[in-house]
Amino acid sequence: MARIAGIDLPDKKKIEYALPLIYGIGPSNVRKILAAALVEPGKKVADLSDDEVTRIRKEIEANYKIEGALRAEVTANIKHYIEIGSYRGQRHRSGLPARGQRTRTNARTRKGPRKTSGVLKVKADASAPKK
């Protein structure tokens, strides 16, 4: 199992599908990384030599911000938006979509489960005695 940037890549996957498991690396970056490291995209992770893994690791470390550093930067950016009171910061603070999506319907991922208004009817328990 190859270990790059603190992430264990699964042996059975092709390298082009295993690298996006690293936070901050997507499909287009994978193509650039593999081209620069001179590695075939169709190779499985288990078939990579130590030299190829080293070249991939060096390419990523030299040219890409990934995992912890990227997460910290994104968090800092969001905190900055909140501090300056921008529209995006207000949306982040209130837990709503920040990029213009509709919220009348949908947006359940950001808003959380529905908050019902009124009384919820409880089904009568069949084993309870009736009066």
C-alpha cells in the first residue's frame, strides 16, 4: 500500500482513481501530477515501483497544497469572511448556502433536518389499554 501525504492509497485501484482520495487533488490535477512524474495513469497502486511513488510524492509536495495545509487555509478564508461581515460570511454564520442556491425548497444539507411547526400526531400504541 503506497502512502502519500499521510494517506494510504488502496492497492487494487488504478493510480488515477486513488490519488483523488487525497484532499485537494482532483482528476485534472492527477493528470498533471502523473505526467510530470512520468507514470502511466492506468497502473495499479500495487504495481508502482518505489521510485515512481517517490516521484509522485515529490511532485505533490513541491507544487500542491493538500490535506492539513489546504483545510487550514479554507477554514481561515471562511473565518475572514465572517469577521469582515460579508454576505458570504453571514451565510456561513447562519448555516445557509453561500453561493446563491435557492432555500425555499432544498438546501437540506446546509439547513439540517426540517423543523416542524405545530403538533406532531403520535400514533396510538396498540398495546395500551383504551379508555
